[in-house]
Amino acid sequence: MVTITNFYEVERKDGTKFISLELTGQAELIQSQNTGKWYATVRKCRIPSTFDANIAQSMLGQRLPGEILRTICDPYDFTNPRTGEVMRLQHSYAYSQDSKQENLIGHTRVMEVASL
């Protein structure tokens, strides 16, 4: 399940606007590659919508079926807002109602980790 946690008004290049919903997935446990310590995190992504801000506001907190998957994409630079470090990333997050995606990587659910 994913939860609608926020919404944004986005302006296209042609000047028209639409509402983008922020979806947040379930908590998952990740082990740091640097320290080896475990931490909890959630995956987030945005999807476009066809409705206005009033409807988006009323949908906050609503849960939807599906999950957020980590997917492979073309490399891009990302600047960490806390440290200013520029990282070269090759993944993104996307919503899917079907969790069986061929290009997904690093997929672990909290229930799977907790049952070990």
C-alpha cells in the first residue's frame, strides 16, 4: 500500500499547470554500505493527476494499492541538499500496482526483513 502524503502544482513548459501527487510507500529497513548500521526509510515518488488542488487536498492520507519500486534509469547528477555532495545516480522511484517489475533493484519489504 502507498499513502498520498502531499501534492504540488506543477507548471509545464507551455505554461499550463497540473497537480502532482506525492506517494509514500511503507517503511523498510536498509543497511548502510558505509557503516553497516541499519536505518528505517520510506520511498517516495510523484505521479500526475487530472484534478484540482481542492480534490488533492481532500485525498491526503488516502491509501492506494501498489508500491513504490526502485527502477534503473539513465545516469543523472543529484546534489545532496544537506551536504552539498554531488552524486551520480542511476536509479529512480516509480509507483506500480504490480510489484513484479523486471527492472527493479534493491527491493526489500519490512515484513521480509522482520521474518528473518
